[in-house]
Amino acid sequence: MDIFPITSCCPVLTPQKQFQDRFNQPNAYLELNPSMHITPDGSITILVRRVNYRKFKDRQFTLYEPKSVSSYVVLRGTIPANNSPLSTISMTAEDLSWSWSAEYPSYPTYWLGMEDIRFCDASTILLTVPEKNPSGNPCIFRGTLEGSQIHTISRCDPSHTEKNWMPFTTVEGICKVIYNVQPFQVKDILTDSKETIPFHTPDLQGYHGSTNGIIFGHSWRLFLIHTNKERSYHRWLLYNPETNEIRYSKPFVFFQYSYIEFPCSLCEYNGTIYISLGVNDDKAYILTVEKAEIIAWIP
């Protein structure tokens, strides 16, 4: 399997959150699946997910409390000057909270908290919340991020099926999502307005969404998609919302010995592409790659 060349790898660390687990042992939440946004002036926001379970290569896992709990920490900082490598050492950290209206009650479920947040823009996010769905399945919501709180939360439809939506901004400035890869479907964020693009290839069967899309050349939007087999595999995906053209790369991985790789965000700043990545559901990284390398991998 090909390994995609990266130029830097920044570990993402948050203040440790400890608890007494169900085995009556001291334990701590694990960091994974960070989401990131970079503003034009270089300000960085990273939302780092933390969980109370550990997954293994054979798809088994150990849960350390009676239910699975997922929470987030907000890191804030700036891109270093003079092309210095990215570091989270001096970033501020706050627990992320949310404010729900009575319109969305909580239901008994095995999975508690927010999962796999994606940025639409600096203040608009998509989040998955199983406990707000009577069936306990993943449920997609749009929220506003302000400081360390999510508010003004609205359910997106259909919110109970495919959960790996990939938001992007059209040429007209409208935010939409790629809802599905095969069949290739695009929709508005809030409404069930799926449009199926005439495109089919067996190469992308089983692939689903990973990241938001970023501008990549004239009219194109660049995404990462992935599939989970004996391990995670990725492809670069280019989509042109004006012409509905689609291009994609050969499959690759980022790390030789990983078994789970979950990209949540793509950002670009001063020509460098940043990828927020969770590895093995117990590590969080920010990778950087060169645009020229991406172009070379997409026929």
C-alpha cells in the first residue's frame, strides 16, 4: 500500500481528564479525531474529541465506563511565523459545552455526547449526536460555535442514515454537503434535498466522507474520503460544483502501522494543506502536505 508523503506531523495534546473506571482503576480519556479551522489571519481553532474506550486492531474494544462518553476540548492558537512547524504547546484549552432547546430532548442510548464534528466555516459546525435520536443512531445537527459553547442547534435532514457529511462552499458562497460518495449525492445542509450526480465507479464502492472541502484551483473542491477494511484507506477527491466533474486519486495511507485513520478536516494557509487526523482512536495529529504532491496523485 502506498504511503502519502507528509511534510510535518504535529501531535495534538489536551489537558488530561481522569476518572475512576468500572474496574475501579484510575483511567483517563483518550484524544482522537480533531477538527480544525484556520482563518485568513492564521488563527487556529481545533476541536479535539475525547472518549472513554479503547479500540483494537481486531475491531474489539474495551469500554471503561457503563456507557460510551464522547466530549470535546477547544484549542486556540495561531499559525507560527516564518514557516515554523505547527505546535499546540502554547495553545489555550477549554472544555466545549452545548446549549440545547427543549425541541430536542435526550433519549436513553449507549452512546453519549458529540461525535466527529466538521467545520462549515469559522463559526458553523456539523455534529453527530446519537442521544438526540429516539433510535439511538447517529443524528446530524448544525450548530454555531462561539467561544467554547455550541448554540443555536438545528437538526439536519435526513439525520438518521449516512453520518459522514462533507461540507463545502459553492462558487456562489452557499454551504452544501456531499452526502454520499456512491451514489454521489449533494444536498443543502438542513433539508433533505439530495441531488444524485451521474457518476459511478467500482473504485469508490464502500468509500464515505471524511473531511470538509477546500478550494483547490478554479471551481474545484478538494476532499479526503476513506473506507474501512482490514485498515483505513484514503483517496483524494476533487469535485467541481459548477460542472459536476469528479476526479480521485489512487488509495493510500498516512502511517505504515496504523489500523484506523480518520481525517476530519482540510485547511489551507499560505499554500500549505493541513489535515486533522485521528489515529487508532487514541491519538490526534495535524499533518501538513504539499499541494504539488496532491496534484501528482490525481490523474
